[in-house]
Amino acid sequence: MERGSSMVAASAGLTALLLSGCTAAPPPTPATITVTATVTATPTPTPTPEAAPPPPPPAAPAPEPVPNAPAPVVEWGPAFDTGARPGATGTPVLDADGVPASYTVVEGDSFFDIAQRFELPQQQLLRMNPQVHDFGETVYIGDVINLDWTKTG
């Protein structure tokens, strides 16, 4: 039985060998570490001077403003009667040369139609008749409208 007992012994040795890896290793001894901290100031970076941009060239002085001359007022020639029309049905007063000199407003007349009848721009007829207000919107029966472009008012 030697053979059986040597097997048991080998088996026990193998088991012991295998189980020996299962035992916990002894804890390591803590090592003492000494740390020495040295504080040094962080160096402040010195900025490198940048080249300054060149100064702008001096501005030319602004020219003195020159006012515009007033626009010339071109007055149309003498009034020319194109005949009665709706909104201007009255009879004009003529001067010695037969040119309309004035017009008396009658019922149904409008300042615009009077200007159209005598071929005068409404603005010119307004300048010739400063007594007419509201840009000619209000004319009354009996108002005398000047048609002589050489006279004002």
C-alpha cells in the first residue's frame, strides 16, 4: 500500500500548495514619507510693448456752408381766358388791351377752376391774391380775384 499512501501524501502536498496561495499576505508596513513644500511666488509676466498705431492724418477743415440762392419765381404771362367752364362761369373784367384783369366769383365757382380757366398756375394765382386764404379752398360769391400778373392784391 505504499502506492496508495504516497498518493495521499502527494495529494495532500498538492492541496497544501494550492491552498497556500489562498492565504492572505501579511499587510505591508506603512512607510513614512516626509514632504517638504516650498512656496515660491509666481512670476508676473511683463507685457511686451506693442507698437502704437500711427496717429490719423489731420482732418481737412470742413468747408463753410454756402446757402443756395433762392429759386427764381417764374410768373406766367398775362391771364388768357379760355371761356366759361364748370366751376368758373362768371364774366371777367378786361383791361384796355382786352386782357382779363379781374374776375368776380359767382355761385358754383372754385379757385382751382378759375386758375384753370385763365391758364394760370394755382400757386401763382394765390400769390397774386393774398386775400384768398386756405390755399384757395374758401372763396365766396362776390370775391374779386386779381388776374393781372403785374399787380399783387
